[in-house]
Amino acid sequence: MALHIHNTLTRRKEKFIPLDPQRVTMYVCGPTVYNYVHIGNARPAVVFDVLFRLLQRLYPQVIYARNVTDIDDKIIHAATEEGVEMDDITQRYTAAYHEDMKSLGVMEPTVEPFATDHIGPMQEMIRLLIDKGHAYTVHDHVMFSVASMQDYGRLSARRPDDMLAGARIEVADYKRHPGDFVLWKPSSDEQPGWDSPWGRGRPGWHLECSAMIKTHLGEVIDIHGGGQDLIFPHHENEIAQGRCAHGSAGYVSYWMHNGYLTINGEKMSKSLGNFLTIHDALQHMPGESLRYALLSAQYRQPLDWSATTLKQAKAGLDRLYNALRQAGDIEPAPSDTPPPTEIMTALQDDLNTPVALAQLHELAKQLNKADAGNKACCKARLLAGGAIMGLLTDEPEAWFRRQAADTDGLDNAEIDNLIEQRRNARTDKDFQRADEIRKRLADAGIELEDSPQGTRWRRK
């Protein structure tokens, strides 16, 4: 089966045909590093990580760029609030983002461009837009003129006048059209800025991505991904800048947008008190459980983040790891087993991760039922299916022994000690004591499994 992608631009699922079958290009909007990123930011990171893994199986070369926005008014405000330099904020939270992504099993992109390293390309793009009549200077700003682009608004399927209500558009009386957006704006002496033909200033947010795409991937690319909230104005404005500067009919062949993430059925919001960062979530749940939960819904659909979602994710992983643990003495072969066809078919159907996860569980069932002659092959297939989804990366025993986030619970050493006491009690035929220990462990959420090889345990 060929890869098919739902294209936001055409509003239909299409067969993926790269511009160059030897070199696929993909760009995904990354973090603005002024604080810890929230769990909603993890969804595109994980979703497009799976796509990156899939593309690498299908094509000789994949260039995946995920940017870091390290110049933004939010960053400037955060630095001012703390009384530190802007670089202190960006370096701190870029490092935190990298740690979060590592915990979620997200691979490093091919290239990670930082906005502040691309001021020159941004200024060159502004110059081209001015020369071609698509931008104008006013009050020390450079503005993009939406009226200069005939089909502006095609991605979001709305006319410019209809897109203003509720959108993140800065109101200013010096704009020729209310929808015109900033390419360059002035900086005060206290704000970071760069010299330019239009005065000392800094770039507009939308401009950054267009310039980084041109620098690292080309004028027209295969895939651009991001959250649904970026369709307008960010991605709409990217298209305007890129096409008008380059004079090209295209900018991105396939636009992909993941759906919203809610918490307990409500939109995530600081004002509602349901704002959750990845950093905080990782204090209470293994990163792989978070990843599994983020893949439990098809990426274009909304995903509700709740205790039930996380409980189901951990239980699902427990079943998969338990199948691997039961086959712990079996060496998977061969080590280069390709991902199973069932998994590949699901992922090539517009990243249908719920079906792919269901297929992983089917593979686990096959492993549980396999005879001695087939266990090695079944185990290899399960591991290969997990690998392309960024799952099952832990050793089964390590997974089940992972320290729970609840510090009032029993730690691993205490559990091992109690299990040893129970073993001794059974040897001495003190079955009442053995049952008491088992109950104590069960009450603490520890499930025991006796076998000829000894007693295994896992946290429920």
C-alpha cells in the first residue's frame, strides 16, 4: 500500500507523491521556548515523529526540520519578569524541551533551526516581498499586504474579512487592511533587535518559519505539519510569504494538522486551571505511557486527556510488555525484522495509529500463543512493530519495576525484600505469613506472578 495523507489544503486524503523520491522534505513547527511546553505541544511532536520513522522506511533520504522559536514577545516578557537576559530563558527551556522529547521517545529531527540564526534570510525575504509589491513600510514596521495575494485564505477556506474574528491578529490603525501582518517590527533600546534597512528591530513570528524552510529544505517542500490552531493565521501567512517571495505556485504539497487536545472534556486553559506541562506529566507517568496515550486517537481527531486515558495507556503497555516478558528467554530473530505489514498498512493510511496499536496487541496475542518454534519470529515482529511507533523500547523487567511516582508507596528494594520474606515463609510452610505479605503488596498496588523461575512483580 502507498502512503496516503489527508491534505488540509485540498481537504481530502491523497496519495503521497514526493517532489523528489530520493529526498523527502518535512517541516514541523516546534516550540517557542519561554516556559515548559504543555502536553498539547507533545501531540504534534509525537505524531510527526511516527511519520518521520515511517518515511525513513519508505524513502532513501528524509530531511526533517523542526524549528525552535527563540525570539518572540513572550520570551522577552519572561526575561523581563525574571530580570535575566533573553538567552538565559531560551537556553533553559530549549534544554527542558529536549529532555521532554527524549522522555517521550521522540527522535531528533534531521535539522533543528533556531530563529535567531536566520535573521539574514528573513531580511532577504522581506526585501523580495517589498520589491515585488507584496509588503510596505509604515511607522517603522514592514507589513505584508494580504490584498496583494489573489487567493490569500485558501488553506483555511475563508475570505480575509471573515478570518479576523477571534483570530490572533494585531489591531493597528496604520494597516492598509486589518489582516495585514508584521514582517519586521521596531525594538526599543531595552529589547533585543538587529540592524536592518528598516531600522533596528526583530522579525514577525510568521516570517521565521518561511525563512528557515527556504534555507534548509527549499522553496517548495513535501510536508508541513503542526497543530490545528496554526492553520490561521500562522500557516496561512507562511504560504503568503513563501509564494509571493519566490513567485512560485506552490509552497507545501501536503499540509497536515493534528486535532485539539482537551483535558477532561474541556479545552486546556490556564484560566481553567487545567493547564498541564509535559514536565509535570512526566513526574507521574512514564514517558512511554504518555506517548501511547497521544497515539491512541487518530491524529486529526480531538483527544481528551484524562486519568482514564492514561490508565488505559499504561494498561495497554503492560499487556504488551507482559507478552515480551513471558518470552524473555527467547532471542528474537532475525534482528533486522521489518515492521509487520499490518502495522505498515495502518500507518500508511493517514497515520491510523489506533489501528496500528490494535495490531500490536494482536501480535502480542500471537506471541503468547506461539509454540516454541515460532516464538522467536513472533517476538521479533512485535518488537519491530513497536519500534516504528517508538514503543516497547524498555526491557520488560525494567518496565514493571519502574519506580512509581507516588513517594508514599513501596520502592523497588522494599518490594524485593517483602517478596524474599514471602519466599522464606512459604519454604517454612508459614502460609498465613506468606498470604499476609501478598495482601500487603496487593494493597500497595503490586501484583505478583509466581513461576518456576521465581516470583515476578509489577505495579498495577
